[in-house]
Amino acid sequence: MRNVIGEHVTGDNGRVENHAAGRIVGEPVIPGPAKRERLPYHKPREWVEFAEKLAREQGGLLPSPQALIRRGLWGLYACMRRHSALFARIKQQRQIPARTASAQSRAPTRGRGAWVRTLVPTWRHGSLYRTDVPASVLADAGIHDLVFKPPGHKQTAVVLRKTPRLVAWLQALPRRQKGKVIGPFNVDTGRRCITR
């Protein structure tokens, strides 16, 4: 039997909630929301229009960067970092910092409660990407989300909430580099989960 950590669980009210508490394969599958349609907005001015519409729907305030990433709007987040001046007139819950040279590297980043790993195309096999995670990420109490970002702007990131169940699942994986790196494991961008 293969363990899978996914992103849809049922809350106390019986509704499906979208955070990465996960499930084990073999348990009844809880129907999730319809597959997210890919947004055709690629140009900065189109992202600005989309952000204005989203802010109007949210009561005049654009959601925080973490909320954008959790909703699968990584392209909007990236555009807001690259072209911060275009989004200056839109009220935001939390201002997204402008992109710097260090943010362009492929190295995992930490900030605002999320650890982000940019997946490399050579790690891909179908919809699976082979990757690992530093053991220090699991021990860091300031990190609440693990974000695995596929290369390019057409795929949305796989965001996993760092729950005790996810931490226990990751700690059961093999370790490398004198225990400093956990994995490898697969990130499935199609099913939006991780597997062994």
C-alpha cells in the first residue's frame, strides 16, 4: 500500500476544505472541488485586471501572498513580485516585496511562513517530480507551508500545510547527507500530492 499526502479533507461541518492535511490511499476518496481551470492571463496588464477583479470580489482588498499561493495563483504572485509598480494602486492585505536577485535562484527559500522549492525540469517523469526536503524545515516552527513550484508559469504550485501527520510521514522517509536531507520522494503536480 502506498502512502499519499493530498490536499483535500473534510472539515467539522462536512464540507471539503482545501489544505494539505492529506489522506492515505485505500481510505474513501473525498470528492474535492472541480479541477482548477488554468488562467489564460500571461501579460502583466492582464494580471493587473485579474487582481483588480479579485480585490473587488474580496471586498476591495487583495488577499495575502500565502492566500494567493494556496489558491493556486502562483502566476499572479510572481507577476506582482516582478512588476510591483503596476499593482501599487490595488489595496493589499500584505504588500508583496519586489523581486530581488537572490529570489531568482533555484535554491529553496523561506519567508512569511512558507518554504518554497522550485522544481527542476530534469527531475520530472510525467507529472511526478523527484525531490527532497531539508530536515531543518520540519524543525522550524516558523514554517507552516511547504510549497513545491513547478518550472514555468503554466502549472500551479503544490502547497502542503505542515501538519503533524505530514511531518511524521516525511520523518519516516530515508535520510541522506548525515541526516540533514529527507527523501527523495515524488511531488505529483497532477494529483497535487506527494508520494514515496
